[in-house]
Amino acid sequence: MYATSSISLSVLSPQTWPFGLQWLPQPAYLVGGVVRDALLGRHADYLDLDFVMPEKAVETAQAIAHHHKAGFVLLDAERQIARVVFEQATADFAQQMGSSLEIDLQRRDFTVNAIAYNPHTEELIDPLQGFVDLKQSSIRMVASENLREDPLRLLRAYRQAAQLGFSLDAETRAVIRQFSPYLSQVAAERIQSELNYLFGSVQGTPWLTAAWQDGLLQAWFPQASAQSLAQIVAIDRSAISLVAACPSFKAELYASLRHTTKASRKGTKNSSSATGNKSANGNSGVESGAAKAKLAGDHRTWITVAKLASLLSPDLAQAEVELLNLKYSRAEIQSALTIIKFLPQLQAVSVTDVLSCREQYFLFQSVGPVFPALMVRALAVGVPISVLLGLIERFLTPDDPVAHPMPLVSGQDLMTHLKLAAGPQIGQLLAEIQLARAEGLITTPANALELAAKMAKL
């Protein structure tokens, strides 16, 4: 009753799985992204398997997890969806939606994700002609009501087009425009996961622009404009320019943004914390929930943060609200706000001007690890690269006294040698010593103590 063809796809072979085929009842089907990617010849280091079976999905997952001492998570008790987590693989097991596999596939998001593979018989099941769309590199909806049922699929279409290098079917895009207001109903954590892919890759930039044009971003970035999206394009170009001018800066630009970064303690101080919770969406799409968080490209770097900041309100308080609404972490919020706060200072510098040593010192102290994101954002908005390269050189020099000042003396040294009591005065003196060293006025601990003694008498 299904359009089938016998195939041999090594990437789908049970020999590549972390468990044997004998653990799966008959029938059981691989579905979604793993089948799609196998047909496209796409390979990933991390194996992501999605199985659908008429019954005993949770029991099968439990048995596999127990035997292999793997992690087990019950994602949805009502719909019978469970996950088994191995060191280099994740396998989701879902109860079939409806009385047949065809009904299950008809409830999926896009035809390219509605192809099933029976590992017992080595057959493809493709009732919706998804393979034809794969050959045409087209993202086409299964049915408009499926997009309405889970509005995250509206944004997912753009992410998958970017991820696969596909185009978006015209009728599907028209429906997405029509349904765009429904995206505001989706949990912020799920929205953020899709956005992070689009921010995190050059391929995502044109699709981010398309999503804005089609009304998908307005609820989350109300002040974003065509100019904002143009700046994101400019960030991609600016990153290339900065790396060409200073190859050693590449590692800094593309470094992972860790939530434990010192940015949570430096820069702007008026950010509240925000944490994101994972959200499973069962059998509704290829990821079994956007928060499955293994999207290639969902790798948050300083370029990602620079792009995010481009869509935010220039008002710090409003920008913070927008970031909190999207459930960004404390570190990400403070990093983005730091860019917004200090960008005007760099924009005010002309080709012939340079920041004074004092201005540079306070800039480095205020910006901290967010510096790479600020540089690429500054170049994108037109700050001369000649102005930025001098700052970058300081940043890349570990012992530079302006960018990375090391204390000549400690607070205890001041209290011991100058007979001072602990208190705010000690911190003020230490700050002045650091600044004097940055300006080249002092170079030794003796110089520092002498300066502190003079200032303490004032």
C-alpha cells in the first residue's frame, strides 16, 4: 500500500547503531532526519536515531537502556515517547500516531522528513513523495494543518532550508506567512534553539532575513528592521575581513560562549538571570522537539552573540526584556547588552582618532571576554578596521598592560607598607595603580607603592 523500494544504506544499517536489530520488534521504522540525511549522503559524528513502532515503544527503549547501561528518559508518557542516550548516539522511540505508519507520516512537518525505513526488510516507505523533494532540494509541507498544529515548524522550515542548502516551496512559504502570528504561542526555549542555528552559520543569514520578511521574528524582536538584517550580513563579511587581517583572531571570534564566562560579572550590571528548559515535542517533527539540541550549527560563538545583538532594541532595558523573553542565559544577556552599551564609543572614533590609553584601559576592563563580539559588530557598522586592529593586537598580547593588566602590588601590600586600614580606599588605590601602569607612568612595585603613598596623603 506504500510506495517502497529496496535499498541498502550503510548509514542506516544496524551495524552502525549502538544496539542490535534484534532489540526492535517487527515492524519498527527509522524516520525523520536520519533517513533524510542518509538519502542525501550527509554524515554526522553523533548518531541521532528516531524510531516509530505500532506498540511497546517505551518498553523497547527501557530494555535497550537497561541492557546497555545507557541513559533513559521518558519524554512523553501519554504519547509513549522515550529516549535512550549513549555516549555517541541518541535513540528516540515513539508510539505510532494513528492506526498505520502512513497516518503517522502524514502528521509530520515536511515531506523530506516523512520518509521511513524498515531495517528488518531494508525498504523505504515514501507515501508523500519526499524523495522527489529531496532530489529537487525543496522543503515542502505535508499539510498546512500540521504547521498550524505546531507553529514551531514555521521557523523550522527556514532552519532546515539553511541546514540542508534547500529552497522553500512557494506554497509552503505562503502558508507560513499566513500562520506567522501563531509562532508567538511557542515556548521561548524552542524558538531560541532554532534561532541559534540561524545565528550560528553563514548559511543561516539569508534565511534569517527571509524569516523576518515573512513575519516570524517580529514578536521576539519588535524593533528589528531591514537595516538590522543587513548588519547581520555585514557581520559575516566583517568576520572574514578580521580573520584575513589578523589570522590569530579567528580562534577568539569562533570560541564557544560558555555560560560561566566572566561576562556574567563584567560589563553591564543590570541584567537578570534567565535559564532555558528543554522541551520535547514528541513525534511532531524531525528533531522530536527542537530542544534535542544536536542541530549542527547550534554552536554559540561570539559571532552568534554579535548577530543577536543586531536585532535587539538599542535601549538597554528594552533589549534585556527581549532577551529574557527568549530565555537566554545570564551570560548571553550580559554579553549582548555589553555590545549595545559600548558600541557607540567605538562608532564615535574616526579614522584619524585613536582611543586614549585611559579610554582603552576602561574599555577592556568593562568589555572583558565580550571583546571579539564587539569588534566584529563594530566593523559591521562601519568603524574603521585600522581603529580596531590596534585594539585587537593588545587583546591578543597576554601581557599587555592595557588589555590584560597584572597587579604590581596587592591590597595587603598597601596595608602593610603604607599602614592603611582595610576599606574602599584600598580598592581605589589599586585601580589608580593599574591605570598608571597602563599609561606607562609606573613599571615596578616600588613605583606603585610610591604612587599609592602620594595619593593616600591627598
